[in-house]
Amino acid sequence: MTDAPPVVERTGAPSAKPAPGPIIFFDFARGVSAQAVVLGHALNIFVPGIFMVPGQRVFYMQSFAVIIFFVLSGFLITSAVLKKKSQPGFTFGSYLIDRIARVVYPLVPALFLITVFDFLVLHGSTKLPFIRIDLSPQTIAGNFLLLFNHPILQELAPRLRMPWISVGPVGSGAPLWSVVAEWWIYVAFGLLAFAAIRRMKLGVGSALLLVFAIAVPVGYMAKGGYESLAWIIGMLYAMAAAQLRKLPASFHGMLAILATAGFLVSLYYGGQNLHAASAIGTASVAFCHLYFWLSGRKERAAAAPNFDGARPAPATQWFNKASVFLSSFSYSLYLIHFSVITYLWFYLHDRLSAWQLIPLALVVSNVLAYGYFLLVERHFHKVGKVLKARLLR
């Protein structure tokens, strides 16, 4: 299982002024994790004899990236809601439109492109060695409605004798399951958050929507995929951030080390299972305390008597800019990378060696993703403003 990078409220423009240290930490984690997903999938597809052997204990870097993505998302979205909760215009409607603009708007054109290019490139092929290509009308419709892999529909389909209501990701868009999973987490979190901070009453429709949304993370957990636990841990740490920042940085560093040790023990005894609750829980805790440790060190350095406010060293400036740049188009990279790798395999797997195809996949995926970011993703703020102007009074 893999996951999409969490969507973060920033313009994403690579020329933007680098953010402060703690935010750069998030940018770096997000950007590098997205690259790890691409590399991990390339290794799986081009070197299956090493990375896709049934029963073999392999550390899948893309599965580790999922943990980082989910805990990041839980922390950042919760932090944003807590920061805006006192604003009168911040309602569930505005929150949901922000999520639509940031998540759904870049996703829909990507789904369209994946569907079209799968038809054009794969020429009707339905089964590749590493993926089943499903381009049926019901699957296409279910993807555009963000209803694929939904546990309730999966349970109802056989009982109602309506198998067409339960579908998976369209074509070569297999990793997009995680984008939809996070979307329903956003919906559930928004309903619960505004019921708490705005005393928003949940009518019958809202209650049904809440059940429908919560069913997604619960359903994945029931099948052994505890990625949503990372989102919950990130949320809890964001809620307790003010109190946690008062603790010594050394305390956070110690907890980060202990949680990392727990993560390694979980991997050893769990057969490298990166979807288990123990692995995801310890990794998420370690990540959060690493953030607070670095944040505390940054604040302590800034408060030192001999701190002269000098500009960061050139190496630090380069690191900050590189982190922001990689983070800016990481969502676009996630949306299209698997299809790009699939097409490269389809055309070149019998012409080039695996160790030629892997770097080629990284380069082509990044170039095309950055182009998609420039053409589509970076305009999400404008899309959000238009939607709010038309849908909100």
C-alpha cells in the first residue's frame, strides 16, 4: 500500500521565500517521501525478483512513506483548523471547499488523463504482471465520484446483487486509493471538528455522511491497514502542540529515540509489516517528537544571547529552497507517477535493463509531475476562491 502526500496550505511556488525551520522540516519530509514512493514503485515493477517475492521480508520504502504522509496530514490539517477556528467566516462549508480545491481539483484531471492514456497506450490490455487494468464504465464513474474501495459499497454489492457499485481504482491509478481514503478522513474530521468548535448540529444528512466517511478508515483498519492511525496521532499531537512545546527539547529527542527503537522492534517481530498498528503508531510518535525536538532546538538557538539574526548559511538556504521545491509538486508526482512507470515498462522493459529504467522513471516522473503542477495543481487557491464566491453566501 502507498499513499498520497498530504495536502498542505501553501502556494507551492518554487520561488517562494523559504519557510521557517519547523515548516521546512515538513517540506523536506513530504518531498523526500514522495520521491521514495516513486523509487519504491520503480523497484517493485522493474526488479520484481528482489522486491516482489511472495513471503520475502522486504522494507518497502513507499509503505514507510505512507506513514509520514498520513501523520503529516493529520498534524497540519488539525493545526490549520485550530488556527482558523476563531475566524467568523471559517465554516464547515469553507473548510470543505478548501479541501475540494486542494485535493479533488488536481485529482480529477489526473483521473481523466490516466483513463485516456491507459486506453491509448495499453491498447486494451487488462492484466499486466504487477497490476490489473480496469477501464470499465462503472469503475471510471466510481473513481470520479471518489467512491472506489469504499467498505460500505463493498459490503452492499453482493447483498444487493449489484456488483457494479463496488469498484477499485481506475486503470493504472492503483495508488490513488489513498487520496480517496484521505478525502473521506477530511470529511469525517471536518464534521466532528465543527460539531465541537462551532456547536454545529448534525442533521440526518450530516450524520449519514459522517458514518459514510468514517467507514473508510475503519474499513481499512479491519483489513489490517492502519494508516489512518497515523492521521489520528498527528491530529492528537497538533491538539496538544501548545503544551508539548513547553517541554524541553531533550525530552522530545529522548522520546523520538525510544519510539524509533519501538518501530524497529515492531518491524523485526512483525515481518517488516509497515501496515501494522505497532509499526505505524511508533513511527508516527517518533516523527512528531522529532519535529518538536528540532523546533525546540531552533527556538533555543534563536533565544541565545549571542544570536545576531544573521542570514542562514548558503548550504542552509539551498537546503530550504530544495525542500520547498520538492514539496511543491509532490502531490502531482504522486498522482501520475505510477501510470508513467507503467507506460515505461510497457514500452521499454524488453529493451532497457532494470537499472536503466529505474533512473529514467525517476526523471520522467518528476519532469511530467512538475509540468502538471504548473498547469493544474498550483492554481488550487484560485479554484477555491471561485467555488467560495459561487457556493457560499
